[in-house]
Amino acid sequence: MSSKAKKNDKKKKIIFPPMSALPYNYGIVMRIYPSCEQKRIIDSNIDADRWFYNKLVEWGKKRLPKTNGNFPIFDVERNRCDEWMSQKLTIAKAMYGWLNNEDLDSLIFVNAKRTYNRAWENCKKFGTKPPKFHSKIIYRSYQTNCLYQGSVLQRKGEHPDLSNGSVRFENDSNFIVLPKIGRIRYACSDELVKRLKKLASNHLVRIGTVTIRKTPTGEYCCSMQLASDAPFVNGLPKISEDSKVGIDLNLSNFLTDSDGNVVDTPKFYRLKKKDLAKAQHKQGKKLSMRKRHLKVDQKTNLTHKQKRSAKNYQKQCIKVAEIHKKIMNQRKDFLEKLSLRYIKNHDVIVAEELRSKNLLKNHKLALSIQDSGWRTFLTMLERKAAMYGKTFITVDPKNTTQTCSFCGHVMSGKEKIGLGVEEWTCSKCGTHHIRDYNAAKNILSKGLQVLAPAS
């Protein structure tokens, strides 16, 4: 028997389809309430995950040339670096005894390496920056996976679901079981969990990657990636052939659509700006008091350990984080409800393709753009359109404001419309236009032209 045949015999027999083979994906986020001992285990796994990822960045910088995207020589070096890193992990576990602690989940090292490789893939594909070191302040999470014993389930005549993996929901209770952590209480929508369990009783539903995160406010959350061979949400019925809408996102209001509806910008950040400034001022004063207590210069940057020992400063940090969380939740709730309303009431939705990164270069408008959350809104529309069976596309916004939606004349030169002009009249046909309403109609017509060859 050849060596290749032996390798094929050693391969595990696939009993149930993997996550990548299942067509439907869904994600849920729930808050968990760990005990003091469980918090210690979670924090240990978070620290180990961040430590190993930073070691990968350190080892990679030593081995890889400074290409920053000059391929394909880079690909050869990447393969060599992967082999070298696998050897280094074995050496690191022998050098650092705490890496062999029973509280650490072994899958965190696999997922950290996968995240590191994905960062290099994004660097190659999208031109992003190479992987950087993760700081203690920002990165407070780790990933594990739900494992199933396929042969055992096959003997029992069962299939993977929400209650028979290493990560599982307990029946008739609000508790889940997580690797190394054990039984832990969670808070999530009861209707959502019942719907998922009902789907799992009739179809194949697998739990994939599980992320456990500690928020800046000190709370703990668990997010799960689910996959199934059946849709998680039933599609919405078609309304009519005329249920098509174009959306123009702007700063004077949040959006104006081609039906003439205008949605005002809530400005959640601006409403909380004064409260946030007061809380941050107190935060700075408590930090300066800590520096005086340590008898160091006020310009000196304290270490993470020194800041962590300042209890009053840490309490104020939580208060600042709670204000940021309030703003984020208000904005997310507004965008979720608005996007769902457009998905339910229209079959075809066309929006302009915005590149927020380029728009933020204008410092006079950056605050208003970030407070509106345009990019998040477009992402929600795209996700919900695919989920409910609707059509959503984005088009190039070039000349949508300068074009007359009645005759197609493009304003140019001295006739070009400035930023402060809300209403204008076409010099060719004499039609009077409201700026944003006209742009929304042009966006819709552009989208219909794109969809025409496909239909």
C-alpha cells in the first residue's frame, strides 16, 4: 500500500455535513451570567488567546519579509512560516507552564492561528494592513468551537442539533453548557430559542464557532454561529411589481426615498455629547489623582497594571462605557427597525454605494457621518434582503444629484448644484426638483437598469 493510500485511510470519515456545506447561516448573541470562578476561567482564556495571537505576530515578523502585499514570493514564505509556527507552539507550551493549564480551551490556539491567517488573506485580497498586536484594552474575547461525536450520534439515530454538542442548550431551562466553563445562565429571546429548537427537531442544525466576550462595561456575552440545511426565517411574499424604491442617504436628514418619504436623523451621539463630556472629564481627573498618588509626572503614561489598580478610575471607565453602550444600542435599534420596515414594504430596494472611509476625510462632516451609521444601515439591508427573499443592490452615486430625473439633463459648469442648494430647476426642461427626492429617483432608475438584463 502506498503512502498516499495510508494517509487516505487515516482521514476521518465524514458522517454529517460540515458547517461549510450547509447553505443557511444564522448568528445569535446572548448575555451570560458567569460565577466568580467562571469569570476567572473566561479571563484566563481571553489572556491566553491574546498572548498567543501576539506571539504569532511576533514570530511572523521575524520570519516574513517586509512585502506588505508583494506576492507571490510572499505565499511561499507564508507556508514555511505556518510549519515553523506549529513547532514554536510546542516549544512555547514546554517553556510556559501556564499554557498547559486545565482551564484553557485547546481550541483557542487553533482559532487564534485561523484569525491570524485570515488577517494576512485580507492583506493580500483587500490591501489592508498586516496583522498587528492585540492590546488588552480592546481585545477581550476568545473563540471556541462546538464539537459533535458523529459516530455516537449515528448509532443513536440522532443528528447534530442544539442539545448534543460540546456547546449545547439545556432543555426547558435558560442554561447553556460551554467548554471548560460548564453550566452557565443566559438571557435571550424565548421566542427565538423556541423557534431554533423547533427547527433543530426537524432539520440538521449545527453550532459552529462560539465567541465569548467581555464588554467594556464588565458584562459577558456569548455569540454563536449556526448553520442549517433549512432556512432559519421564512421568506416574505412578493408585494407587487411597483413595490420598488430608491434610497438617497444625506446629511440634512437620514434618508429620502423615491416615494417622497423623509426620515430624520435621530442624532443619538449629539444628544448624549454633554453627558459623555462630563463623564470623560471626571475620568481624566481620577486618572490625574492616581498619578499624584503614585508621585509621577502628569505627562507620564501609566501602565495597564497601574490603571487597573486605580479602583475609582476603573469605576468611572465603566460609567463612560455605559454611555457609549447606550448610544450604540439606540442607533442599532433605530437602524434595525428602519431596515426591516423597508424590507417588508418593498420587493426591490436600491441604494447608493457609500465609502464611509473616504467621506470621513472631511473633518467638518465626519461627526455627522459617523453618528448616522449609513454603512451599518446598508449592511443590514443587504443581510435582511437575502434572509427574506427580497432584492437589494447598490449603485454608483455619480451625478445622481446633478441629473434631472424627468429629462436626463446633467447640470455642469456654472449650473452645477452646490452643497447648500436644497431645491433647483432644470435649465433644459424647466422641471422644479427637490434635491434629495430627485437623487432618490435617479438612484432607483440606475438600479432598474442594472437589474433589467438579469430579469
